[in-house]
Amino acid sequence: MTPQKSYLNQGAWLALEEKVRNMVNKYKVVYVMTGPLYERDATTSFR
């Protein structure tokens, strides 16, 4: 669980939810899998 940021909830996350909702309406069954994305050259920032 992570803290919610309004810019994320109203932007990318909202778009993702709408995309999934549209897919459910079209295909009736949709599986959503989540997890971390490991990138070889990712920079680390702790705040």
C-alpha cells in the first residue's frame, strides 16, 4: 500500500481504471496483474 497522490489519482490511475472498465464491458472478463517494475538503469530516490 502506498500514499495516494491527487495528480496520480486524477491522471494516469483514472485513465487506467477507464481502460480496464471499457475492456470489461467488451470482453466481460479481464484479469489485472500488478507488481513492481524492475529496470536495469533505474535511479533511486527516497523521500
